[in-house]
Amino acid sequence: MVDVIDRAQKREQEDNRLALKAALINDVETEQPDEENGIRYCLDCGEPIPNKRLEARPDAVRCVECKDIKDKRSKR
């Protein structure tokens, strides 16, 4: 029984890894903002996105720091 569970967990981890890799490769900008009570939260770190960032980029779904990290990773 333990082997079946271990194999299922490994498969799930591999599926998640492949899904993340595909998302980075495709870099699809159809991500939906994470909002609650009028506050938009960064999809990566979960912190509120500052109003100045939203004024500059109303479609922003990440804070500046996380967007910089995402951009650097996609350039590799």
C-alpha cells in the first residue's frame, strides 16, 4: 500500500514540475489577479500589490520584485 502512495506522490510531483515548466516556457499572460475586498495580491509572494504599481500597471498581477524575478527566470 505504501508503494502505491509513494508512486502517486512522485507522479503528482512530476506533473506539477512539468506544468510549472510549461507555464514558464509559454509565459502566458492570461493569469487572473488574486483580489479580495478590493485589494490585489501578488500571485507569487501573496503580499498586497502597492497602489503605485497598480496605477502604473492596472493589469499587474505581481509586485515589482516578483515581476523582476519572473522576468529574469524567463530570460534563461
